[in-house]
Amino acid sequence: MNYLKKYNEDVENKFEFDKDYIKDCFIEFIDDPKKYDLDEDSDTREHSVEYSLGINCPDLTLNHQYYIDDFIKYSEELANFYKEIESSIDKVKIKYPDVVVRLDHDNYVDRGELTGTKFVWVRFIVYVWNKK
């Protein structure tokens, strides 16, 4: 019976993210509420634990027609935004090297056509069935 009790305790999902640590890794986004709006979400499932931060994208939209200079400027601003996210993710991976990171997007759509991204969810997922 002691063996079964110990086995069941090991299977239980006891992992928790240090949310303050993760938010500290994303301090560039938190410190500028006029530029970025940050939202949080978390979920615990049988085999995984998830913690998510939602970040407003820069106010950039795609137009049907534009000049090459506008497109380059838009692309550079968006690339810098994602590089900031990547840098923050790298900081999180110092403490959680095995974390799975997934980005989900909420997009602007006009008449069925994508016109830009308005919100990015950065989802950190740890699968616990293989933890010992």
C-alpha cells in the first residue's frame, strides 16, 4: 500500500509556475502600459500546466496598397516587437529550460482579409507526465 500511495503522489500534478518571475522576464512590456496591455491566464490539466501572457501588438495594420518604404517600416517594427518577446522567452527558459512555448494570435480581419495582429498570447506549457 505504501508503494501505491507513493506512486499516486508522484502522478499528481504539483507543478506551479513562478508567475512573478515570468512577469519580471517581460518587464519591458509591463513597464509601458500605454504601449502594451498585458493580460494573464493559467490552466492546470491532467498532464500539463500552462501560464499565458497576452500582449497587445504595436498598432500596425496592413493595407491593400502601400509603398515599399511603409512595408519595410511596418516589418521592422513588427520584427522588433517579436525580438522583444523572444528575449523575454529566453529569460524564462533560464529557470524553465524544458518549457514549451507557443504563440497564439488574435488578428484584425476586415471583410474576411487579415489586416494585422492585435494581440499575441505567449503560452508557457510544462508537461508533467514525464516529471519524476
